[in-house]
Amino acid sequence: MKERLIVIGNGMAGMRTVEEILKLDADAYDITVFGAEPHGNYNRIMLSPVLAGDKTIDEIMINDEQWYVDNNITLYKGKTVVDINRKARKVIVDDGSEHEYDRLLIATGSNPFIIPLPGHDLDGVIAFRDIHDVDMMIEAAKNHQHAVVIGGGLLGLEAANGLMQQGMKVTVLHLVDTLMERQMDSAAGKMLRQSLEERGMEIIMPALTKEIVGKDRVEKVVLEDGREIEAGIVVMAVGIRPNIELAEKVGIHCERGIVVNDTMQTFDPRVYSVGECVQHRGETYGLVAPLFEMAKVCANHLVQHGIAQYEGSVTSTKLKVTGIDLFSAGDFTGDENTEELVFQDASRGVYRKLVIQDNKVKGAVMYGDTIDGSWYFDLMREQTDISDFREKILFGQAHLGDSGHGDENRIEMMADSAEICGCNGVSKGDIVNSININKLLTLEEVRAHTKASSSCGSCTGLVESLLAHTVGGDYSIAPHLKPVCACTEHTHDEVRKAIKDHELKSVRSAIEFLEWNTPDGCGKCRPALNYYVMCQYPDAESDDSQSRFINERAHANIQKDATYSVIPRMWGGGTTPTELRAIADVADKYKVETVHVTGGQRIGLYGLTKQELPEVWGDLNKAGLVSGHAYGKALRTVKTCVGKEWCRFGTQDSTQLGIDLEKMTWGSWTPHKYKMAASGCPRNCAEATIKDFGVVCVDSGYELHVGGNGGIKVRVTDLLTTVKTDAEVLEYAAAFMQIYREEAHYLERTAPWIERVGLAHVKENIVDDADNRKALAERFHFSQSFAQDDPWEARAKGAEKHEFEVMKNINA
Amino acid sequence: MSEEWVEVGSLSDIPKLGARVVNAPDGDIAVFRTADDSVFALRDECPHKQGPLSQGIVHGDRVSCPLHDWKIMLDSGNAVAPDEGCAASYPIKMDGETIFLSLTPNEGCPNKD
């Protein structure tokens, strides 16, 4: 018989946990859910838009009742669990029925705090917590003119805004003199107050309420200073309290919330708890993102994978009031050890403050223009060293060399027809519709349904912003730790560490050791695992060709008509008449449809069939031409100019330097494609400053630039250092390539990798620490001693025949 | 109608988690081998943009198309939701290690004319 799981609470945290359980192992439990509210599971944070009339109840339902039926979940709605017999392992319901469990999940959420003022129990005094409260407010708006909201925090202001949208005159009473003081500093709070007042909201603060007056129903609110405010409805939004009543009653250890460990287990090992009712490492949470992170961890343990750990959440907040943009995250007040960076433009209504400690972002407050909120949040969570762009950080990510989009990134202002994903032709309207119709909540879901950002990925940030904008601000769209893919909970870094620590020398052993939830991974994780294993154990013959994307398996680039392209290497962009003749002969012999000079200073032959490839390679090999790896996540080209050998401006022999660099690095596999260049003078004709590693020769030596790329999101390199000799250039080039190979995530180019870890980190490891630089370069050369084999030569001589020959031809 | 079985090779001709191509009169057919040595045959054309499924990465009971990463079920040829479409599937019969293929596609998926 299956084990029985009972979930107390039909809210977002409980049901998210159930969803995660179903995803991991749909047959793990017989699941029974008790919910006090008479609905399915809805998105509580979207109550504000419902109140404001921007959304309907149906639009915010996450799981309708059919979902429970489809997944064999027994739902008792409108039923309250009143007692738990932990010894006999059963719950007792208000209708007297008893239900046994093997595992119990308490997800009772929180209760709004009602100040016990005189008159708090009058009709018309409500909280802002559930659909019922929203119904009451909408009803009140029909019969009354004035509303009072007690509490000028996030929830109070959203309630006040909604009531105004319903046509009421609203007064907000706030105890202290800054609105949303838990999320904002006084400067941003003032700007917020001003724009709310411009919309017609009356705000009184500091305001201490004395009593609520009325006969049967509320009529007015009286302040301590004697002022009286007319009120047809009073909304108390002064905070929430974890709902621990039941847990406390049955003796489960509680403090402010139900105390859980890092696996979301309470002091009773059979009882787990998630959501707003829990207290974890002394913290309680009232936002959605942490609940989702908890749900994931809890599900992982309930299905007995036993590998996930909840380490607490860093949260950010946005206010869901149309037309008002504010963002706050982390510690935005600071202390004597922190510094503040502030940007303020009162007439444009823009304010940004970052709290910095040791060149790392500790907290952020933004008002008016919050497009960079998620960027600051990422910098904060990743603890990126910002010293290299500190002077520009307040102006936003668009000013960091990403010259591709800049102002166009302001998604809110985009028209519905604006194209977001250029690869798949997906417009803003397409994405928003799909999010609304299919109730999408994560980036992966948006990718699956719309294809947006599923190809080159350069619009991922835009799609994430759009998702945040459409489904509600305080979703943490990018979970702190992104798993490699849906096959696992593990992050790239965890996978790499396990491969190293546990000597996992094959894709198969990694999948088994790390307990992937699919039998042999997928097209996304297998190539990543294969790369990580090869990078760690270059000498172990660990390469698994079936885990490589077709281009790297066939050593040629698949084209849209299933033919292939062949691009031989031209060292440093140089070639000879013999090589050119060989290329021309091949083009004739195989009737090549297109001969094209590539962007990497070489020649591509297009339209070859797979069967022809080994023969073509054989012909090219005879003239000394080898694979150019134009198909691989590998060293591609080293672009050069003719340097001082010919150019009247040249300062060094950049051509020979390029050839030396290419001879050293060819054949190496990297997390993503890797391009280099060497320019002979600062005129930089080889465009070295948009390459992964670029050398700009100057009279006194060589400037080394890293982390650039062309493409949709152009990023100009950062200057790593300047060196004197070409030997040093080679050592730095090897060391930089190796640290990128060892640290970047698969399919992460040097540009986003450097933005993630910070240039300072790279400098520390390569420029400041000569021993480490040498060690990195040595590891690179060791790896190269196995990698520098021309894959074309072996295959021209008959290796991997099955890859290139048809199994059978049964054409008559 | 009676099935006509064509011998196309042996199990060891196909790498585990891989595929080979059979040239057939109505177009190429991809023959797949999974991790547990099950063999499946599909028309070598993704329902999306005719990508060669034989060149994709095989995982579990599906293959990822090399062109745009659609996932196709190896047994039915159906695209994995939310994508829609299917590649015709062909019956396979094993005699020991020897693979026999029928050129009459299974019902349920409109075949290419």
C-alpha cells in the first residue's frame, strides 16, 4: 500500500509542495488535502489586482478542482483540522472524522493581525487576506463612500489602491512617518507618498488609532489626537502572524512559527511544515519566493531523495500598484560598516540607492525606474565583486557594455507587437497571452509554451521581466539556485563538485550518483555532464559521443536542411595557395553549393551530406588542412591583422602571435564557443575587444582583454592586465581559458560568466597570484595533451563509421 | 494486409542511446536504440521543420530534434506537449539481435504522401 500524506492547508505553499512531489514521483503518496477556504488553490498574492479590477478570481486560480481529481488527490475543502493525534498518526477534522497519515505536512500559513482596538469587531472591519475579504471590499464600495486602511505597508497600500479603483475615497493611517518602512528608506518613501497623494489617496502619518466607532457597522475611526475620519469600511493591514495554533496545541515545537530544520522537518520527524507558518533559522517569511524554495526542498525529502537543503531566502519586494514602480531587497538601511551609492532625480521621479559593503551589494531600494532591480538582486545573491563597474552601477546594466538593447529593455512600455524573441519570432503579446491563458509561473514553462528565449537565450532577461510583470512582482523568477535542467535538483556548481569529489568519470556514473530523476538525462543535461566530466578528467577517455550535440558528434555543423558545413582551420587567418587549391578542388568534386568566407577569417563549404564528410576531410587532410572546430563548444578562431610585418602602424607581430595562440589552444573543449583575436595596434582591426580573449598590441607590450562577445548582446571586453612579452601573453591566455573551463557553467560564455563572478575574481586568480596562474596554465596544457588530435583525420581513416554511413539502403 | 518485414541490420549496428538511418523508397527512416536496448523506428523528419530525428540526442523514451529541440516520443512519434505534431512510426520486430522493419507505418499519424 502507498504511504499516506495529509496536507493541512490548501494554500500556495502546501500545493506547491504537492506539485513538486508529483513532479518527482507521482506515485509516492496517497495525498489528502484539507483546506479551510471553500475554493481550489489560488494565487494569494494576486488578490490586489483582483481588488483593483485588473484580474478576475478565475484568472488567479492555480489549481482548479479538476486538477485534484486528475492527480488522484482527495480534497476536503471548507473543512478544518482541529486536532492531531501524533501517537496514532491521525488528524481529527471539525466534522468529527479521523484520517490516518504516514507523513503530515502542515501548511497553515498565517493570519492577519487585528489590533484589539475598541470597535475592532464591528461589521465592516476586515483584514486583507483572502477572497472573502476582497468580496467584502467590493461589496462595501457599492454602498459606501469612504474607506480607511490601517497600515501603510505593502499590503495596506495595495488594498488602498484597490479600494480607490473601486471608486472609494481612501485614507491610509500609518503608525510611523515612512510608508513601507520595512522595504523603503525615507527618501523613496517620500516619493511614493507624493505619487499616491497625486492619485487622490489621503495619507495620515504618524497616526495612532484610538478607536473604531459605529452602531452595528463601522461609521468612523478616531485618532489619538482627536481627529475623526468617516469610514464605511476599515481594512486592517498591520501585519501577519504565523498560524501555529494547531501545531502548538499538539505539542510540536513552535516559537514565533513552527520550528523546522533545513529539510523542512518539524521536531516530530513525521511532520513537515512549509510556508508562512514556519520559522527557519530564526526567520519567518511572508513573500512567495521563499515558499516556493521551501516547497522544493520539502518535496525532495518527502519522496526520499534526501539531497536538498533549505538555507533561507534573500527576498525582494515590488509593489503591485499599476504605474508605481518600486523595488527593494536586502539590507537597505546599512550600518557603520557599509557605504551608500545614491542616484536621485526628483523631477523625473527616479531614486536608486545601493548599500555596499566590501564592494558587494548588500541591499537596494529603487523608485520610479526598477528595470535593473533583478540585476541588483542577482549581484546581491551572487555576492559579485562590483569594484570594476562601481562607478557605473547606478546607471544600470544597460550601461555596462551591453549595447544591444538598453532602453528597449523597458518592457512595460513595449507595444504588444514588439518582438521579444528574435530567434523564434515571439512577440510581447504572444508571451503575455500564453502566461495568462496557460497560467505559467516559471521561465521554463514560458519556454515550453512559447519558445521565447529557448534558442540563443539572449532575451532570457526580457522574458523573465515580462513574466514578473505579468504574474506579479514578487515572484522570484530566477530561483537562487538554478538546477541544470528538469532532470535534477542539482545546480551546475553542485554537479561539478560531485564529479570532482567523487571521481565520477562518466556521464552514466554522474547520473546514477546524483540520482537524476530521468533514466538517462535529456538533451540539455547530458552534453553538460559530458563536458564537466571531460574537463575534470581529460586523461580518462571519458568522452561519450552519444551525449554530444550532433555537431560535435559529427564534427561538422548541421544546417537547416540536414546537410552539413565543413570549415577547415586557417591558423591566425592565414592560408596558402596549396590550401586554397585543395579547398577549390573539394568544392568542385563534391559540387559544394555555397563557398563562404566566415566571420572568423576562414572558408566554409556548405551543403555537404553526412556520408560525404569523411571523404571530404580526407581530401582536405592531404593538403594539411585540419578541423576548424567551427561546430563545437570549443576554441573557434584566432582573428588577426597583419601587424608590424606589413602594416605601417603595427607595433608587434600580431599575426605570429595569433598563430601561436591558435596552435596552443586548438582542440580544447570549452563551456561555450571561445573566440580570440590579436590586433597589431590600438586601431584594433582584428576587433580583439569583443572576443573572449583579445590581445591589443601596444608599443610597450600587450594589453590583454577578456569577456567580450559580438552577437545580439554585444559586450566589450574588460582589460585584464598589460604584459611585456609574448610568452606572458601565452601563459595568461592558457590560464584564463582554463579558469573559464573549470568555473563557468556549460553554455555560459565568458561575458555572462565574468559578470556573474566579477572581474576582480578573475584578476585575483590570474593577475595577482602568479603561482595560481602557472598552475592553471599547466592544467590547461595537460588537458591539451589529450585534446589536440585532429578529429577529421581519424574519421577520414574509418573511425566512427556508424556515424556517417547509412545502416541500410532499401531503395529499389 | 500482411506485413512485409525487411531486415535492416543488427542491434549492435546502432550505438546505445543512438540512431541509424535506413534509406527507404518513401524517404529516410530513423532506427533508434534506447538504453535498455529497445528499438524504435520513425520517419526521419521532425513534424516541426523536418529536422533529421536520427541526428538527435536519445534519452529515456524520446529523442530531442537537433534543429529546434522538439522532443518526440520514440514509440508513437508524437511530439511531447506542449508541442503538437507527430512523425510516422514504423513497426519493428526483433529476431534475437536482428532488426526487422516494416515499411507500412503504424496507424494514428498522417503519413507524408
